[in-house]
Amino acid sequence: MAARDADDESAAADVETDWRRRLSQLLEEEPDAAQELRQLLSDLAAAQAPVNAVTHGGVQYGAFQNSQIHGGITYNVHPPVPSEAVPDEVPALLTPFVNRVAELARLDGSVAPAGSGSDHVDVLVLGGTPGVGKTATATRWAHKSRDRFPDGQLYVDFAELRGTRGGGDVSAAVGMCLRSLGVKDTYLPHSLAERTRLFRTRSAGRRMLLVLDDVNEPAQVRALVPQGSGSAVLITSSAKLGELTLDGARLLSLSPLDTHSALRILADRCGQESVAAEPEAAERLVELCGGLPVALHVVASLLLTRRRLTMARLVEELSDEASRLTVMSLGRERSVSAVFDSAYRQLASGEAHFYRLLGWLPCRTFDAGTAAVATATDTATAQSLLDVLEEAGLLTLTGDDRYRFHDLLRLHARERASAQEPVDARREVVQRLVTHYLALAAFADRRVRADRLRIAELDGLLERATDPFTAVDAPDPLDWLDAERSNILAVLREAYQFGLHTEVWQLAEAFTVLFLHRRHLGDWKESLELGVAAASASEELVPAAEARLRALLSRPLMDLAELDSAREQLEAAVACADAAGRTDLRASVMEFSGRYWDRVDPSRAVEVYQRSLDLNREAGQVRGAAIAWLFLGSAQDAAGNPGQALESLRHAQQALSDGEEPDLRMAARAVLATGRAHDHLGQTEQAIDAFGEAARVLKEERATHYEAEALLALAAIAERPGEDRTHLREYLTRALLIHEDGGSPLVEELRERLRRADEEGGA
């Protein structure tokens, strides 16, 4: 009690100082106000129980302590002793709380347990994307931790305090806590500094928990850190509030729920039998909600209140991205958009504009350079704005300095952009992006192979850009293209929808260098189909572009066993190449046509490759002629002339290995074809040596598709009766991995061969 009395005396001193200043000012301005002041003090005395009373002129003025001011009035103010009631203000959870076991355990371990003798105050910031369940998690932990805080739990909702105005009234928040600690309005200081001092006094000697919900500024926390040792402050915020780490705060982040945890919420709200009745639809609903509890609760409420809805029907309604957030609503204030709006309203004008434009990025992840291009700003400014959005919980940093939107936040940004940006703004964003990726893909293509046939004339574009692949620490161009593969495809789709046909076919042509080395067949096919459609729809009518892209498209089609479609593309490519009148292009189209005839008529393939060789010589295409020799030799071997094939293949290997820029990848393919010819001649040892050498070089060159061909050729020899099976399983396992990665239709056949090898004792 002695400590509590000392606290009260200190608080009284604070209030006394405030009263002295205010009353002195009043009497200086209004000398005749003494009588009015006496009446005011008399009224106050009647309203408050006296602790100490003195009189002046026979009148009792209330609970005052000695202090002299102008007008001969002696006064002193003692705030009433606070109630001994223990505050318990954290709101109740209205739905059962499931999941977050690990996160609750982390909170347990971050706060000193009761009776530990802790001499400090723990400050914890629970962050994460808006709607991820921060408030529910904090509430659950507060309820289960009451025993840790015997002097009570205070709660402040800053979202409620700031309303739609933004900011947050810190002084009002401190006032709320003082009232909870027994300070009546009469004795509340007017300034924030004085309220903060009084709060420290009132909280001294108490072990309390303060839950500060939806904080967006560090100052809101600093004013409300209690004085009592062993107390804790638990903050929820979409912003990271990293500045508070300078004061010792610890940052804990909530991630969206995984599928299993999200299904638990759906089952709890809608009934386990409902989830069991439509398991696929339930999982799709969870996916569409992106693991955000706020979206899951809205979806569950829709299912409970709108009897026409089944899970499958709701999935159908939510599948349209353009209306998904509109559907996820139970009214204006009970919607997923409303949760996101709360964080969005706190952005400055320029930050909000940047956020909206980023919503139109078709890329799932992006770096500061891409963000700068999309928003027509410089990289340094874009990085600064990305930091703001990440701090606000509206973007997630994924690693390697890349960012991503949660799917629903991306839709929210698009929703805001559609409402607030000019009509043509989205097309302009996409045009800047497709031009950006076109330049980078073209640089990568040229870095991999400078002497490849190309139709797009991009010298002007590339002269205005910087080649990032020339730097000392530059990424491998194929690695970069592979990492950006999904983004480039997304940009191609979006650009085609906006009619940016020239940029689309040019990017599809440059992009194909990746797939010539790494067989992502589905993506290769889609990119070239978009390129062909764009080239044929282009107002510029470039038959050379259409011929080139159709010929390229025949490659993934053949690897996917779509031979009829491949032949259609090649026939159209021949017609377009003839219309274009370019000998080098006709030579290339002939080469691609030969690949088709390899599959269906080797004799016809020999004729077509010979025609390609002649056209390449006529056009002065040294590399093109070397490649024609390679495929001519392969066709001759397949047609039953392995001896003749070896001669052609020697021409190919020598031409591809020599020169200023040898093509080791294609030279290794010539070695691979040589191995087949040796095998057909019964020269097994020479064949094994050639296949092994080809597999080694092709692996080094990361030409995994052709590496798999060499491995399967080795496996075929090992599978023969009497041959050495020591490495059979090794060959098949590696080849299967390559074909699985590329989406090859041979996967099942290879799995069966591997199974048989295991049964028959392949090493």
C-alpha cells in the first residue's frame, strides 16, 4: 500500500501542476473571475468526496492541498483513489479459435512467465497481411494468459479510434486506459505528455497486459508502455513497425493458413459433414481464399446464410477474378475488401497510386526494376515505395529481393485501380512491361547464341537499353529466363489480350531460346501459339515472322506427339516463308520440316534436309549448313545408310566445333547421332563411347533433353541380353527425372522400364 500511496501522491503532483497553470492563466486574463472561480471550486467539492479540506472565508472548497495562486485562493487537487476492480477488456472471441498452435507457443515463449521476477516489459508486434487473423490470435493468447497478468488486461482498438480519417488519436487511447485504471474524466490531463506520465504512474507496480489492436504508428505504442515490471504489450499491425525494435520490441509474423488448417475453419463453421460431402469444392474454396481467415469466415457465412449456395456453386461464382472480392461480402462493412481498405486508406497519395498500378502486374513475383517499369518511375523510387507497401503488409518480400501480392490483395489493388485510374492506364502498364521483357529476353537470346536466325529487328530497342548479362556478376541468361518463365508467359497473355501483337510475336521468338535448351513443353507450346496468333493478326503483316513462329511451334507439338498439328504448322510455315522471299528463312523451315519427316518417313526426311543444306549454302549460313549436315546424317542413318550417315555427321561435328564461336551443344548432338550410326553398324563399343561422351557434354551444356536421349541410348544397349547392366538403373533414373521435369509423354513408359530393371536386377 505504501507504494500505491506514493504513486497517488505523484499523480496528484502532476494534476496540481496542470491546475495551477490553468487557474493562473484564467485569473491573469480575468481579474474579476475570483468569485466565479470560488463557485466552480464549490461545485467541484460537492461532486467529489474530499480527501483533504481547507476553507477560505468559511467556505469549504473541496479536496485540496496547499498551493497559493493569484486571488488569495489556496487549493490542492487529489484524484480519487482508483477502484480495485481488475480490468478485463480484451473482447470475447465470437467463433471457436482453431489452428495457430505454433504461433501461440511462440507468444508464450516471448513473454516472461508469472513469478519469474522479470524486471522489464515485453513488447511484441504480431504482424502480417490484412485479414490473416492477427486480432483473433492476439485475443486467443490474451484469454489463455490471464493468470500471467494478475492486475488485468487493457484493450485499445486503434482502427475504431481513427475511423475513416486515418491516423489514430493517441491521447484518446491513453485516456481510455487511464479511465480503466480508475482516473475519472475530471482529473484527466489535457496534454498527451501529461497523460502519458500519469499512465506510467498508475501502471507502476502492476503486472498487466495491454493489447493494442490495428496499430499503424510506433508513437501509438510508446505512449502506452506500462511501468509495471513483468507487464507486456501485444500489438497487432499490418505494418511491421520495425522502428519499435530500437526499443526492444520483438516482431512475430503470421502467414496465411495452409490447406489443412483452412479446412478446419470451414468445417467448424459449416459442419464437417458439409466439407466431407464436397471435398474438392471445399479445397478449391480454401485456395480461392488464399488461406486468409477473414475470407474463410466470409465464405462460410455466405454458405450458411444463402441456402441456394453449395460449395461447388460458390466456387463457380468466385472463379471469376473480376468479381471475386465483390462476391466475398456480407455487406459494405463485412467484406474482405473492407479489411483491405483499412490498410489502403493509410497510404499517402503517391503510395496508393503505386499500389494500384502494381495490381495490374500480371507477374506473380517481381523485383524493383520491374515495378519501376510498370509504374513509369525510376528504380530507386520504386524500391522506396515497395518498402512502404511491404511495411504496410500489402506486399510480401519473398527472397532474392522479389515481392508478391497475396492473390486477394492483388485483386483489391486492381479493384481500386479500375475505380481510380484512367481508362487506358492498364494497357500502358502492360505495354511498358512487354517492352521491358522483350529487351531482356532479346539480350539473353543473343548472349546464348549470337548467330541464330532471327526475324525481329530489335537493334533500335536494344541500343536504348542496358544489357544486364554483360556485368561481372550477371546471371546466366538461361537461368534468368527460366526463373522469369511464368512471368513472361503471363505478360505474353496479357499483351495479346490488349492487341500488342508486334511485341507479342517478337517476345515469343526471343523467348524460345530457353525451350531449345530446357524442354518445358507446355510453356513452349503456349508461348509460340500466342506468338503465331499475334503474328497472323498483326497489322504489319510480317509473313517472315509467321513462318518462323509456326516452324518453331512444330517442335513442342512433335515432342508432345501432336504430329498432325505439327504438320499443319509446317505447311503454313512453308507458304509464309515462300511469301517472305528469304532464302535463310526457307532453309530453316525446311530443316524443321525434316524433323517431322524423321518421325513418319526417313527417306523423305533425307530429301528435305538436303534441300535445307542447299538453301543454307546459297544464303551463306555456315551454322545453318552445319546443322543441316547433322540432321541429314541422322536421317540417312534412319533410312538404313549408317555408313553414309557417319560421313555427313563428321562434316557436322567439325563445322560445329570449329570457328570463333563453337556450338558445343550441337556438336555433342552430332556425336550422339554418330553413336547411333555406330550401333546400327554393330560397333557397340564405339557406340557406347559416343553416347557416353555426348551425355557428358550435353549435361555440362545443360541441354538436358538431349542428355536424356544419350542416356536412353545407353540404357537400350544395357537392356540387351548379355550386355553389362551395371549402370542401367542410373541411366533410366536420370532420364526419367529429365522427362518428368519437361512434361514429356514418355514418362509412363520410362517408369515401366525402370520397374522392369528393378525386377530383373538392373544395378
